[in-house]
Amino acid sequence: MNNHPLTSPARIVGAARCPRAIPSFAKTGARHAAVRRGAHSGFTLIEVMITLVIVAILAGIALPSYTSYITKSKIRTAQADLVALSLNLENHFQRQLTYPTSTTSNTAETKALFTGWTPAQASDFSYTLSTATSTTYTVTATGTSSNLSGCTISLTNLNERSVSNCGSFTGWQ
């Protein structure tokens, strides 16, 4: 009798008890079923509508926040322009021991009076020099663009600062 471990009858019987491999025709059918399911893959109308609703909600939240951010940025830049104009006035006072007494009614006149000053927000604000005497002055930036219309920012020689009609923006930063 053959007692070789690889060809013994117990070994052959044990091999018969192993799970059988999947027949090749079953593999082919499963593969075709997977291809059929993949051929019709895509988005349903409900999935697209849910996505659009989510995007609309996010846009509804983000757009007002962005607009507010831009408005506040323009107001802060106008405040910096007023401080720069005030520094030009103080520089004039140090050289002449008096402030310029002429007033201005628009940005062009103010730029002509102070050639070293150029506002960064000239498109959104009108800059004026008012109540100018030899010892006092008030510089004012008035909003001219649509969302800044009526916004008034002012600065005096005593460093008194005010902001009015600028929406939720109420003070100097």
C-alpha cells in the first residue's frame, strides 16, 4: 500500500471536502449583472434637488457675510485715509504754526490742497475739510457708493472720531 503522505486516500478524501470553486459560468453572469447595474449609474432628480437646496442655503448665509465684510473693509480704509489727511494737516501746523483755513467741498479740492495725500477709497467716499480755522479742523469722509450712501466718518484736530449712518459699523477700529 502506498503510505506516501501526498497520495494517501485520506488526503484525497480531505481534498474532496474542501469548498468547491465557483463555476466559471456563475462568474460570468455576476460580472454581466455588475456591468448592467453600472451602465445605469447616475444621479436621481431628488439627489440633484437636495444638492441645489444645500448650495442655496450656503449661498444665502455666505453672501450677506461677504458683503458686510467688504463694507467694513471700505469703512476702515476710509478711516485710514482720514488719519493720513489729518497727519498732513498736523504737518502743515508744525511748519506754519497754523492749520490751513480754506475748506474743501470734494475729494479733488482736498487732494489739490494736500498734494502728498491720496485716498485709497476715493471711489466710495468723498473727502472734505470743514470747519477749518487757524487752530481747529474737521475732516470728513461721506459715502458715495450705493451700500455706503449716507455713511459719514469724521475726525477733528483733537482726535475726536465719529461714525454715523454706516449700518452695523458704529465706531472706529
